[in-house]
Amino acid sequence: MRHLKRTYDSPVKAWQKERLIEERKLMSDYGLKSKRELWKVQTKLRRFRREARRLTATIEERQGNEFLKKLNMLGLIEEKSALDDVLDLEIYSLLNRRLQTLTFKKGLAQSIKEARQLIIHGHIYVENNKVDVPSYIVKRSEEDALKKI
């Protein structure tokens, strides 16, 4: 049997009041099921920032352009952004690109929790493909192709 690697980093200090309050607010605002989902997004954002810092330290301009193109395709940065703009990304920018959030913001669901339920039950299609993962990051090109069936 294959053991998969964890895709998130849990907080170092478990009981920080400010962090717990902020996490609870983000969970209710974005309809997250557990804090693990939030930690996955934070880890993904941390990796993006780490890669941007690494690329600014090196001279590889081609790799930097490919990285920026990838983040632009995901809708996290604008087209004419620099690597320094990646360091300014916040967790909100990544949470706003989730399928669950975009389903709610497009008006396909009346609440954020209903959006999650519609996705899990297979009623949301992205470019004629059924997607049943609420944490799916919607690309900029797929944003207009969301539909409810």
C-alpha cells in the first residue's frame, strides 16, 4: 500500500487565540469543512511565496516568467505582475479562486454551504466536466464556463 505525503502544515502552536479566531472567521466566510482545508490553502500559498523568493534570488528569467504565467492562469496575479507581487498575495486571493466560492459568487447557489453541497452532489460543471471537489482551483479561462445542471 502506498502512503501519501501530507499536503498541509499544521500550526506550530496549537492554542493561539488570535489565530483561532481568524481561522474560525475564514472557515465560516468561505464554507470550509475543517481547518485542514484552510491549512492546505495556507501551505500552497507559502509554497508560491517560497518559489517567488527563490526565483528572485537566481538569474533564471525564463523560470520566473513560467511561474508568473502559471499564477496568472490560476487568476492569482495580473498579467503584467512581477515576482514581488507574488509575495504580496494573501490567503483571500487563493480562497476566492476555489470552485465553492466562485459557485456562490456567480449566483449558482444561495449560500456558501449550498454551493459546497451542489458541488459534492455533482450538479456543478466546469467546461462540460463534472467537478465534485469544492477546493478545485478554477483557472481564469474556466471561470465563465461554470454552470449548474
